[in-house]
Amino acid sequence: MVLKIDDKKAIVSEVADVAKQAVSLVAAEYSGLTVAQLTQLRKSAREAGVYMRVVRNTLARRALEGTQFACMQQELVGPLVLAFSKEDPGAAARVIRNFVKENEKLKVKALAVENQLLPPEGLHTLANLPTREEAIAQLMSVMKAPITKLVRTMAEPHAKLVRTIAAIRDAKQAAA
């Protein structure tokens, strides 16, 4: 398909805007997938809040210039789909990982997070990162644990006194 210069500029501009706001990027080779499979991948990406786009590699390289994903420019070879996570760093990796479980033809080529290029094997590490809500819940449980322990420690002398008096009462009732 022949693109006019204005179309190319629009694509580069759109992808560059997304890349500036994104927190992670996954590039995967999609050759061998059917249109239905790609449609399913795009649908699951949309549901997860992931921006997914197939872009010519030359246009993608230009779009990634000056962004935190510039480190990935050398990896853009072959037919690739780019998946940008907008808020959650692991969202795109989870979408790709779940899709790869059913469709082995999709092959991860590279990942990028915070100006750092990761190998394809890093997909599972990135996908296993907790979401924002999960991270906040873990932080709250860590912050709550010392307070809970303090309350239990402060309440223990009273509870021990009550148990001792109850034991004395039970002993007197048994003797009578």
C-alpha cells in the first residue's frame, strides 16, 4: 500500500504522541497469524487499555526518536505489531503473554521500559508486575502489619488477665 507523505507524517505523529505518554512497549512479530487472530489480539488489547498498532518499521523508528523507547530502534526488523502500555507497565506484556499461550506464531522481539531495552525472555517478568491497584494493596498490607501487631501486643495483658480469672473460676466450680 502506497502512503502519501501527509499520511506518513500523520502516522508518525500519532505513534510519537502515544510513545511519549506510554510507560512500556512490546514489539512482536505477527507473521503467520490470520486476520481473525489479529483482530482478537487487538480486541483484548483495547479491553486492557493497550494501544496496539502495525506500523512500517521506518515510520516507527522516526516516531520513537526522542522518546524513552528510542533504545528499541535497532530491534524494529520484520513485520511487527507495537503494543504500548499507557498506564500499567505490565498491561501490554500481559496481553501478549496471554495471546502467545494460544497462538505460538506471535513472537516477542523486544521490550522497552524506562529507557531500558529488555530481551524477549523478559516478557514474563514484565507481565507479572502488579497492577497499580495490586501494588497499593500490597503497600497497605505492609504498612498495616506493624500497627496490627502493636494493637495485639497492647491487648494481650488484658486478655491474659481475663483468661487467668476464667481459669480460676472454672477451677473453683470444679472443686465445688
